[in-house]
Amino acid sequence: MPSLATPEAPARSTPQTPYLKLGGEAALHRLTRRFYELMDELPEAWAIRQMHPESLAGSQESLFQFLSGWLGGPPLFMQNRGHPRLRMRHAPYTISGQARDEWMLCMRLALAEQVPDEGFREALTLAFEQMAQHLINDAGEHACGHSHSDAAHSHA
């Protein structure tokens, strides 16, 4: 997780974790709940929604536990399920650029509603984008995020 510390913090103070800056457990529950509500509601998120079970409760709890530790809070996922190993855990699913974009649409909207501090929201968005990009495993996609089509490289 990239550092999301803000430069405004006095040098003598203990750096505030992103988990605390977000608002702790209650705020993280609100964020993950809203994220999955959006996934369930938005037609633009249909493909990513189809990758999840009918009930999103388990997915929401898993994301909450993962993000708790990822953002510097209690390492709930590690305590309950071991190392996250995100790529391994997502390997059974085809994660394409479209899936990444749909997931990020839901996360961007949830962050916009839940995180009023624009700089902090942008830092979180960037961190989520990097994580989501890392999970692309579709052989037809390029995880580096650059276009590699022949047309892009032709020198006509």
C-alpha cells in the first residue's frame, strides 16, 4: 500500500494510518457496504457483479477484513484467512480490463460519497487502481495497462 500520509501532519506526531484517517471500523464498513450496493445497482457494473455470489454479504465482509489491514488497521483478513495472496485468490476468475474498470467505477463512486478530503480520496483511488490493475489475469489483456495492438505500433 503506498503511503497515504498527508504532509500537513506535524513532524512530531505519529503518522495517522489511512484506516484512521478514513474513520476506522465504522467508516470502512460504510465504504464496503456502499461499494457492493453500487455493484448491485449499476448496470455499468453488470459483468463484475456476475463474478460474485447472489448474496454479497460474504464478499463485503472479505473486502472489509482485507481493507482493514491494507489501510493500516487491524489485520483481520490475515487473522481469519491467512495471507491475502490477492492474485492467487482471484486466479479462478477471469479478471479483464473491463472487470477492473467496473470494479473501479464502484469504488470511485463509493469513495466520492464517503471520503470528503479530496487529496486523501485521490490517494486512495490511485492505490485501488494499482491493486485492481495488478489483478488482471486475462490472457487477452495486458496487465501493464499499455496498448500493445499492432495498429498502435505500426509506422505507416
